[in-house]
Amino acid sequence: MTMEQLADEVGVSKSYIWALENNPEQREQRTSAVVMSNLAKALGVTLQDLMGEEMSEAAGAKTKPEDIAFFRNYLGMTSADRETFRKMMEVFHGKKGE
């Protein structure tokens, strides 16, 4: 899978994927749970595989079943629907798009 194909499948830009691979601060500061979940799904790995020790450190923060169901539903949306949903969430939280 090329970087461009991965970016398309995850719903981010090719430069964003490059930054995640090459800039650890990018991973820590800007990567949402949804992007990480999309990456794991696209790569055919678990979130724990993808995040390694970072996930172990957050073991105290257990994911609720309803949150898992929410993300599973989100990942089942079309790219256009996910983009619409992201925009709705930005409005809901009073944030501008990044």
C-alpha cells in the first residue's frame, strides 16, 4: 500500500501520513482517536499494535463498549459522511477545522 492509498483510506492527506511516520510530536499532538482507529483498520492491525507502549500507558482509561460501537459506526460511513460528521463535531465543540 502506498502512502497515498493509505491516506485516502484513512481520510487524511499524504503529508499528514508522512508527518505521522517522521515526526513523533505530530503523533502526540494532532492524532485523533478516529484517525488512529482508521489507520489500524487500514493496516490490518489493532490499535494496541499500532500504538505499542503508548497504549499500555493509557491502560487505565478503559474504552466503553458504547464508544467502540460509536467508532465502528463512524468507520462504516462513507468518506463524505465522515467529513460531514467531523464538521458537525467541530461546530458542536466550537472549533474551526484544522
